[in-house]
Amino acid sequence: MPDTSFQLHIRNAAARRTTSAWLILALFSLVAAGIFSILLVMARTPIVQELIPLTDFFRVALVVHVTLSVLVWLLAMSATLWSLSARTEHVTWDRVSFSIAAAGTVLIVICPFLGAGDPLMNNYVPILQHPLFYAGLGAFAAGIFSHLVRTLLSRPRTMRKLDGTAALHVGITLSTLLTLFSFIAVLASWRGLPSDMDGQVYFEFLFWGGGHVIQFSYTLLMMVAWVVLAFASGVHFELTPRLTLVFLIFLALPVITVPFLYLAHEVLSAGHRLAFTELMKYGGLSCLPLGLAVTASLWRAKRPKGEGRYLRAALISSLVLFAVGGALGFMIAGLDIVIPAHYHGATVGVTIAFMGLTYYLLPRLGFGPVPGRMATWQPYVYGGGQLMHIIGLAWSGGYGVQRKTAGLAQGLEGFGQTAGMGLMGLGGLVSVTGGLLFLIVAWKSLRGRQPG
């Protein structure tokens, strides 16, 4: 019988150091993103927005917030998992990759206070048109790409046995390949764009294909996290390692259509945009088999004990937010704020899974114990606030409130629009509280690092 335990082990001291470094960088990015999110919520909340004129800074803050919370946080957490999956030591390579990415992150955080502005609100990687922001973004991408290549080169060519842990590591390796494809997609888009083109339209098309591709990598790692959290919280996971592996591969399969999408449509065409939208909308359904398997196993699970309580809380919250966000994706019909309601739900679903995985990893990396009661409440507070937030966005979107606006530009005229955005603001404040709780929990564990 194959080993059906689904665990992530720390291989050795070098892997522990590299994994810890990337995890701390991810936490730092979330701290910085949280600071900017407070400014965002204030800039869009009725009454408050009239007292504090943040509309101009709203766009700069939004760019940095999205870059940190959607790009840096998720890719740094991806790099954390890649570090666990690597099988050979390259200490110098690891240090250089991390140092470059960390320097880029710091530059992204501080550049608005050094004069960076002129924001472009394109999708996936919004831009501040300033050399400091470009340098920070380029350095972070270079560090991630270097670590990605190092991870792929250190993977064993053959698998000695297929147990639960091995299935998880194959899923992690698939995520490195999907991330690599997203880099290639950006390069393909760059080659297909006119050399004299610039501005928001340029960056919109530059990141459109790669931005859609990398969502599959995040979703794949979220599924890996779900399996780990389910098993660690006492869920009897009935899938065999082989079937788990099949479902993980199935989730990644839609990405094989990407080269054909580039061949079939010019980068600047409407067909290109529609093709990648449809890829994410319907290709994303490939996560259903494993997602439903985890949900079914969770439904029959016994009450968790010990660390299982907060790991189960993170799992449940992630499942709910990701499901709601996915459902909202099929309700998009225009450029209103149903769109951010959709991606907030989906992205926060991934984020909560990574938060739970952080709780799982911290003690195993040699840090102190996680404060259980606070860690159990945190996913529900954060997830509940985000649920209120996206319901408010979807509600107001039904009345036509446009995305990426703040203050009077939102055009809040009726009770329905104002109430929806008020619920959005309240939910945002609750979720900020939940995010702060996560950072407090992580900080308490980090302070308690064990010697050795």
C-alpha cells in the first residue's frame, strides 16, 4: 500500500534557511500591502472619503497594494514551496536569488515616497511610470526567475516511489513550470507589441497572457495547500496519491493551449483578450475534481484538535472565498466592480490557504509555536471581512459602479449603490483586522525561534 500521508518535510538545514527567507519576504510584502490597503479602504468608504481627500493618492496606493499583495506575496509564497521541493543544495545561488528579489521588493515599497507616481491601472501588474518602480519590479522578477530555474534543475529525474508527499512535490514542480510559461507568455506578448507603443494599453496587453497563465500556478499551489491542511487537521483524505497526482496534472492541463492562442490571435486583437479570458473562466474548472474531493472529505471529518483547529479554519475559509470568487467570475458582464469582487474572492481564497500553510510551516521551520486561539479566529475574521467586502462590491456592481475609482468619481447616487459600498468598506476594515491578526500570529511564532 502506498503511503497516503500528505505532508511537507523540511529536508535539511540549507532548505530550512532558504524556505524561511522566502517566507519572511512574503510576510514583509503582506505587511506593506496591508498598510496601503488601509489607505484604499479609506479612499472608497462613504462619508470617510469626503473627509480625507485621498482620491489622487488612491491610484498610487492601489498600484503598490496590488503589486505587493497579488504579485510579490503570491510569488514569494510560491518560492517558499519551491524551496521545499528542491532536492540538491545550491547555497550561493539561493542567496543571490533571494537577495535580488528582496531588494526589488523593498524598492517597490519605498518608491512612492521617493517621487514615483504617474500610475497606470492596467490589469495583473499595474505600473508606476518611474525608473525606481521599474527597477524594483525587474529585480523582483529576476530573483523569482533565478530561483525558479534553480528549483527545476535540482529536481530528480525519476521518482523512487509515489506516496502522498511525492504527489505534492510533483504538484509543486508543475507550478514552477506554469510560472515559467507565464514568463514566456510575457516575452511572447512583448515580441508581438509595436516598439513605439507605451502607456496603459501597452502594459495591459504585455501582462494579459502571462497574468492569466500564472493564475493556474497559484491555484495549483492552493490545492497543494488544501491537501496539506486537510491531512494535518485530521481529515481522512480518501484519495490515493496516484489519483491526487492525476487531479493536480489535470488542473495544469488547460495551459497547454496557450501556444495555440498566441498563434491564433495577434497580441493586440480582441480575440487575444477574449481567448485568455475564456481560458481562465472555463479552464479554471479543472480545479473542481480535487477541490470537490477535499470538500467531501472535510464534510465527513471529525472535530479537529491541537494545531488542526487553526489549520482547519484556514482550509474552510479558503474554500468558501475561492468558491464565491469563482462563481462571481461567471456573473461578469461589463467593466463594473463585479470584476474586482471576482478576483478578490479568488485571490483571497489563495491567500488564506497560504496563511494556513504559513501556520503549518513556521513550527516545522524551527520557529516558536503558533498561538492557537488567535490563529483559529484569524481566518474567520479575515475571510468573513473579505466576504462582506466582495458582496458589497458585487452588490454595487449590479448598480453599475465602475472599478478603479474612488471618491466622487464612483458616482454613488442611490441607496443601493451607497449601501453596497458601505458594506464593502466595513468588510474591508474587518479584513484588515484579520490581516493584522495574521501578522501578529506570525510575529509571535517568529520571535520564538528555536536555537540551532
